[in-house]
Amino acid sequence: MVRETVGATLILLVALVAVRIYYSVRKRRKSQEDQLARPKQDAITNPLFSCLYVATVFSDRPLDRVWAYGLGGRGRAQVGTSDNHLVIARTGETSIAIPFMDVIRVFRGGATIDRGVERAGLIQILWKLGGIELITSLRVISEPEKNYKKLKELVGDHDEK
């Protein structure tokens, strides 16, 4: 009887923690949506490469994931362009269309919130959403160096920082 009681208590505790996490993320997402503009959306007209969308964080708070507008989830993505946008089309989520004029810099990194890879294993895009600077991290598996250079040339960023 004691084993069953302990087991039931632990299951209840896990359920309570899961509910607490759910409401915490929901509250954070709502707070961020009040602060951030909704990202533009567009379809890709010129595909560039496939990748894994890792995360978007605030540039001044790199340990604070952006949950607003569905930007918190990881997943597969296709990167490409439309008329005046860099488009990240995420599988199962809405696309992110970043106007070229809002891209500040494209650079390489080895880590972002809760994800570390080999040195320079991420392509990171520093961009503005409204007046707030964000960093979106992408993990390119196939020909990462070639795709990184292609992206830097496309956005007109030649700074090797």
C-alpha cells in the first residue's frame, strides 16, 4: 500500500510541475507578444537551403527565448527569399519574413539557449523586430560553409565578427 501511495504522489507531483511549466510559458508568451510586433510572413520564392530552426532569443538577453508568435519551438525549416525578405519557413509553424533592411548581421556561433554544437556550428542572424534586436539561430547540416557565405552575401553583410 505504501508503494502505491508513493507512486501516486510522484505521478501527481509530475503532473503539477507540467501544469506549472505550461502556464509559465503561456504567461511569458503573452507578455512577449505585448512587447513585440508580430513578425511578417511570406512565402519563399527563391529557396536557399534546408536547416534546423534552433531558437530565437533577445540579443541583449541571450538566455531569454522568444516564445511569442510561435517562435519558441524547434524544428525543420527552409531558408529562402521573397521580394524584399529573408524567409524562414518552419515546418508546422508560421514562416518568419525578415525584411532585408532589418537584418543587422549574419555570423557564426557555437551555442544558443540550451543548445551547444561544435564551434561555429550555428548560423546566427541578428535582426530587428520593431525596435527590438533578436538573434535567430539555425543549424545547417548540408554544406554549412557554402550556405553561410551565400546568406552573408545575400544580406550584404561582410563583417567577419
